[in-house]
Amino acid sequence: MPADPERARVYGAESALRDLIAQANSPAMGPVVVAVGASKVVLPLEVRFGDMTSVQRYCDRVLDLASLASRWPVRPVAVRKRKGAARAHWESSDVIAIPDASWAMRETVVLHELAHHLTPEAVNHGREFQDALLDLYCEAMAPEVAFVARCLLYS
């Protein structure tokens, strides 16, 4: 397997993004303003999934967005339950495998795997993958999520 020098940076930015989303949507406080550099934004709630059927419906809906089809080679993807609980992954056979675990049954994890699906020729977590991920955050979640993720990735 080729080296993936961007992997740690992408995973670190995603972890920080999930922390900010959780902070911005604290059940005790409701939405709050999150500071990112010199900017302040309110981040949306992150979708949480209860079963693989809901993950599949979400993927179908996201891949049906016309704005994505104008920039990426969109094709259907199948969702399956991953046997191990340690990680999610995209398979070259147009399948994403998501563990049935709370850390994985969330929007940011599914969008990460969909970014791999949109960039099958990309080298690991490089710039093409990152561009697809940012587009997915913008179109499926909110432009504010893409903005924050971009700041975290490239700061």
C-alpha cells in the first residue's frame, strides 16, 4: 500500500471538526457560536444514524445532489455493516462499510467514506480527496462546516 502522508492531517482536522460540532450543539446550551481563527460561526447538528438502512438512504440522497454531479463522477454506492468496530472503509466495489458503533454512525464518518467513493482514482487522503470531502461538507451539511474544515485542514 502506498504511503499516505495526508492521512494524519485529515483525521486530525476531522476530529477537531467533530469536537467543534459537539461544542456548538451542546444539549445543555443549544447552538452556540464557535470561534475559528478570526471568524465566528454556528455549526449545524450532525446527523446520527440508527441503522444501516438510514445510512443508505442518506448516501442515496447526498449522491443525488445535482451540485455534486456537476463536479464529481457520481455513481450509486451500497452501504454494509462492517464486522469490526475499529474503522469504516470504502471498498473499490462501490461499497462503504460502516461499523454499527456510535462513533461511526454519524454524518462526518459517512461523508468521509463518500469522499473516497467520489475519488476512486485519488491517492489516499490527498488534495483531490480533501476537495471532495469539503464539497460534501458544504452540500450535505452546511457551508459553515466546509469553511471550518478548510480552516482546520490548511491552517
